[in-house]
Amino acid sequence: MEEKGTISIHTENIFPIIKKFLYSDNEIFLRELVSNAVDAVQKIKRLAALGQYSGELGNPLVEVAVDKDAKTITISDNGLGMTADEIKKYINQVAFSGASEFVEKFKDAKDANEIIGKFGLGFYSAFMVADLVEIQTLSYQDGAEPARWVCDGSTSFEITDGNKTTRGTDIILHINAESEEFLENHKLEEILDKYGKFLPVPIKFGTKTEQEPDGEDEEGKPKTKSVEVDNIINTTNPIWTKAPADLSDEDYLSFYKQLYPFSEDPLFWIHLNVDYPFNLTGVLYFPKLKNDYEFQRNKIKLFSRQVFITDEVKDIVPEFLMLLHGVIDSPDIPLNVSRSFLQADSNVKKINSYITKKVADKLQELFNKDRKSYEEKWGDIGLFVKYGMVSEEKFYDKAKDFALLTNTKEEHYTLDEYRDKIKDIQTDKNGQLVYIYANDPAKQDSFIQSANKKDYDVLLMNSPIDNHFVSQLEQKLEKTSLKRVDSSVASQLIDKDENHESVLSEDQSKQVKEIFEKAITRPGYNVEIVGLNPEELPVTVTMDEFMRRMKDMAAMGGGMGFYGNMPDSYKVAINGNHKLIGKILASDKSEDQALLAKQAVDLALLAQGMLTGAELTEFVSRSVALI
């Protein structure tokens, strides 16, 4: 048997295009060829199970071998094999059925990932690294003859009798000069580990040395000997392919360690398993979060029938769950030509909704089952829950029952519980409920203590998402506003018409105001004399809640750029009832008055962490002199 021919009269440009556009992602040739080999092995097993093949199956195996001297990589399987006619059909015709459209559509392609699969070009990714590709194959069919196909990367091919004596297919790649890095064992092992770690058929790559028992020595101690065994690089039955009932906590933790060797144990996990209206399996883990959130993103691995595809899963997994870790496997997720990017369609949207629901159900279950344990994990869980509530309306509706608010005393309350806790004390004169919160309790301690003295409760809102979460609570909760604890003096955080009268006369107030205005050298500071409890601080510097929140949003890129460009504006509240103010008024030396006023203002700035650099140095020197 000998036959020569050309693949298609329209495809003169196809190989240069494959090489040009796929070169940056050329490692995927191994994924494509090994996946094809796995498919061939699974098909022969299926035919045997259906009674359509009665020959000896043998142990299913795909083998990758390197010959550095010959500069070849061979991918072998003991699957279906092909006849010469099947080679013509699947390699020459099917693979190029869309070739002219391919050339037309992708000759100007900008992205390597636009190109392979729609046109059956998975096999032809071999030509990214090889300047000659050879197929040696023997079909499982009775009386089949071995066949050989060879192509040098032009549109010409040749089919002759082959020399394969066992069922299956060998793909032999003669590696080109630019791709000799793939002849290094460590490089191939790295790619196999990335894409084939969980393939359902054993993948052999060379051998490895193991120790096995070898009797006992003269003293009766066990001996071992070194033996060479197949180096199987994959786990063929990863945990997501098994039923949850067959798995222990140890199995889930061990798999997590396999995926993320240097991570702490996860908080808990969710096993996904659905077969209608789409197929999806997987395990998602809630990790312990570190401050570097960006570093922890893109840790969910997407598989299709146990072949690794990508860790870019933002279309499938809701944005707020991108910090989860784990695995999703679905044959129903539509992938573009290189299998590397997702296309948004109805299945993807359904999967997204399903994952959101499963996560909400799991969190509700944990909350109901063991609230104490749930509260202990809230520091890690809270970021997911709040992010989800802010970004997904459906998730908010579910999460409002298990979302927790934590106060500065580290007590936890559901939204309903907290409302009941504070409604009697923290309602203003207009019937508006006021939630008070701190975002930096160490820095805001004096403000928190002042609020606590009035029996106000102070919430802790110090996660990266809390700026947005605060705004959302105001939108969702009826007749409720939130104020940061340092946005005003404690007695003015909640307007109850209970102001202390100032002991100062109108003239004294005017005099005090002038003294302090001279003592403040910064722009944008507005002095106001207020009547407060004599126990409160003499001077308090605050920024209006609305203005500060808009500036925070602008700083986070929240579309409030206008506010971000506005100059800072602060309120300086002078407690007219404090004895220091009386002392200032009693002094007949203007320099002493100015010194005391300056010292009081700097103390207020220091309390807000706003005294730095030369001003802080000057304050320290002045304080030492006053002592």
C-alpha cells in the first residue's frame, strides 16, 4: 500500500498560520495529543463493555517517550487504532474540513488562543514543535493492517504500510530546531503535570526507582532493594469523580495539599455534583485568607473530562467567589478553539447560578449547625459573604440570614439581631437608626471609648470590601444610616436634640474661635465651638461622613473621581465646656493662649493619626518643653 496526496487545495497557508499564531502557546501540543490518546483508550474500553470488542484489552496506558539523539517525542496508546481509510477520514479530511474558512477567518488573528479546536486542528498542533509528524497505527478491527502516515508540515502527506504489531497508535514528532527545549525530561514532565495530572487513563513517562522489601539481614532487620517501576504521572480517579459518601475529611484535605502544597488547611469545602440541566463535578474550598487578596485569586482549576483547561474561571465562578480554591470539571462548558477561554452562553450562566446557590446553602447549613464554629471562621468567611451581598442581588437575599456584624467587643450578630440590640439607644430624633462603626479600632480608640460611654455600640468594618458593604446596608436596611465613629464627636453622632449648653458667652466663643483659627495653619479646617460634656476631649478633628466616604470610594476606583479631586475638609470641634478652654481664656498672654491652643489641636490630630513629619517633631519638642 502506498498513497500520496495533498490535504486540500485551499490550505497552502495553513501551517505557517498554525506555527505563527500558536508559537507562544506551543506547549499545548502535548495536551492535545495526550488527550486524543486517552480518548482512544477510553473508546476501546467502551466498545469492550458494549460487547463490540472481544479481544484482550490489556492494561489501559498512554506513554510519552523522548529520544534525545533522534530528537523525537512519541505519544503511544493501546486504544482503538486506525485503518488507512480512517486516517484519510480523520486526519486528512475531518481535520481540514474547515480549513479554507480557517485561513480566511484567522489569517489576521491577534491571539493565539483564537485558533485550534473549531477546525479539528488539535492533532495539527503537533506541527508547532515538529517539522515531521509520523503516525504508526493498528486498528482493533479484525484483519486490520498496520498503517503509517507521514507529513512534513506542508500540505503533502504519504500513507504506506505500517510496522505496528499491537493495537493502538504511536504519534512520532520529529522536533524542529526552535523547539528542542521539549526534548528535556523536566520540561515534558512539567507540562504533563500541568495538563494531565488527573487524566482518567494512566500516563507513563519513563521510569523511577522505588524501594521494595527484600527479606531480612543477619540481625533479622528488614532489607529493601531498588527496583525500576513505571513513572505514572497522574491520579486517574481524583476525588471530584467520587461520591461524597465515599470520601473522608482526610481525603479532601489530602487533595487540597496535592493542589496547593504550601497552603494552610482550608476552612471547609463544598462538593459539587450535578447532571441536569448540565454536567458539573468539582470541589471548592474556602481558604484561610491572607491580606494579599490578589495573590490568592485564580486558584480554581477548570477541567473538561479530567483534562486541565485553564485557571481563568471568571465567567463560570461568580466574581465574589474568585478567592475560593479547588476544581471544577464540566464537559458542558463551551470552550473556544484552543480550549483556553470560556465563551459566555446559557450553560455558563446556569453553572454560575448553581455555584452561587450551593455556596449559600453550605454557609446557611454551617451557620445553623454550629454557630460558634461559624463565628470563629467569620474573619475568613466574612469577606466572601459581604462581597457576594454587594455584587449579587440573589446572594444578598440568601445571605442576609447568615451574614454577621461584629462589634469592637468581638461579639457577633445577624442583621436582625443587631437591629434589635441597638434600636432603643441608637435611634435619632427622626426615627432613623444609626449604626456606628470603626475601620481602624487602634487608631480610633478614643472615639470608640467616647461612644461606649454613651452606651453606643461600635461595629468593626475593616475589611477591603466594607466601604461598599456600608453603603449597601444603608440601601437595604429600612430607615438606617451608618456613621464612622470618628466622623463627629460622640454626642453628635446621633442627633437626639440633647446638646449640652456651652458655658461660654457669645463674646468668649468668638474669642476662642479666633485663637484656634490662628493656631491652625492648615487649609480646609473649620472651627466650631460646641457644648459637650466637660469629660469629653477639648478638641476633636473629624471629616464629614459623606465627604470621607466619597473620597474613600474614589481612592478605590469606585467612580467617584470628582470627590477624589476635591480638597480635604475637616471640622474642628472645640468643647467650650472643657476646663482647658477656661484656662486659655483666663490667660492674659496671647502667646500662652496660642501655645495651649496649638497643643490641643495637635493632640486631636495625633489622635487621628494626622500628625506626621516636621509637625510631629515640633509637637514632641513642644511637649517636652511644657513638661
